[in-house]
Amino acid sequence: MASKSRDYAAKANPRNGRCRLISGNWKMNLNHLEAISLVQKLHYSFRESDYHFAEISVHPPFTSLRSIQLLLETDRVPISLGAQDCYFESSGAYTGEISASMLGKLGVRYVIVGHSERRELFGETDEIVAKKANAVIASQMTPIVCVGESMFQREEKQTETVIKSQVEAVVSSMSSELCEELVFAYEPKWAIGSGIPAESQDAVVGANAVRAAVSKYHGEMVANKVRVQYGGSVNSANAKEFLDQAEIDGLLVGGASLTAEAFTAIVQA
Ligand code: PGA
């Protein structure tokens, strides 16, 4: 793969001063050979302007992190490495768990915490999510904190209340300095993997609710620095509409991040 040595840093969005982040959450998909192949294909298909438009991160399963780290470093691929979860303790008798510091050593920059699948299938509470977010920060990485309501909560008009309490659990005991570095992903549970994305205006409501909760503890300046992605059934046909909203700083993409064609089409939307 040809190495590219120029500056590929994402440029700030002139509408709000924040850099966009488009992340591919691969979930429990692709072995390490398939993962290498996908990253190579992505790098071939991204244009220089794509890297300026948004920082792009990929979040493979733990078993592929080392392979992808080596690929990114050796070929100087300007894609950021991400993980999908971590444990909040730094080491010890926690069979099967991976600590944030281990991820940091693998060149990971972003760690998703509190994904709704973790909350639902693995019983993660707001308290656990907050501990994980702090562990990620303590290892000099950035957590992508997922928040979002269920269909029932939406129908009960609890969307903003749910988001507020999920965000507060993470930011209430954090310094403003650390808080402004956070990335949130507003992912309505009913939109994840369902093929039914939120309307862009719903996504804006979600992003505003995140910032309102941050603002309550840290003021508006900090809230305006926090980045908020939208996630849930994002594809190349709807990505632009979300990215066009000044309140939305990027996307967290599941299913459509698993092929180079689909993910590239989203980034270039
Ligand atoms: P989806 O998943 O894009 O497949 O809906 C998004 C996510 O779970 O982060």
C-alpha cells in the first residue's frame, strides 16, 4: 500500500469549530484477516479530502486490534483506531476482560462505552458506563459514550429525560477540562440495526439534550466543545442529512461500516 505522509488531520467544521468524527463499529464481525483487508480497501478508496472532512475511526473486535495497529502504523494510514468496549479496572482477576491501559498500548484513540447492546445484553448500568469512560480518559484515550432511548421511552416522551440521566452519570463528577474532550453518540435504541433511522430533527433534539446535560454541570462553553455523533441505521442515502446538521459532529455506523463500498459512500456522502 502506498504510504501517504502529508497532513491528513480533520479540519474543524467552520459552523461550530468542532472536528467531525465518523466511526465504524464493526461489532462482533470480521476476523483479523478480513479486518486487514477492509482497512486496506478503505484506505484505497478514501480521498485526501475525506480525511480533511472528518476524522475516521474503525472499531474492530479486540482480536484484530494489533493487526490493524501495525497496518495503520506501517503504511501510515490516517485512520484512527478504536475499540468497542473495555473494563474499568486496570488489571487483576477479571477473566475475559480487557483494560483501557491495554488498549492504549495498542495505539487505540477512541473507545466506545455504554453501547446499547452492552447496556441491554450485558447489564451495563450508567454507573459502570461512567467508570469505563473515566478509565478510558485515564489512559489518555477518548471515550465515545453512547446514549439513547428505547421505543417505549420515546412513545412515553421520555427521550430527553433518558439522555439527560445517561449523560449526567458520566459528566457530573468529571472536571470541565476532561469533559470538553468527550464524544457522545446519540443512538436511539429503536434505530440501531432496524433499518429505520431517526429523522435528522430527532437527532438534533438528541444532540441538544446531550449538550444541555453537559451545560448544567460545566456551562455552555464546555457543552459547545463536546462532540455528538448520531448512530442508528446510518447509510449512504441518509448520512448527508445528518452531517448537514450543525449540531451533529459525525456518525457511529454499524452494519454499513462492514464493507469498504458502504462505509466510503457514507464518508463521501
Ligand atoms: P447500525 O448500528 O448502523 O447497524 O444501526 C449502529 C450502532 O449500533 O452503533
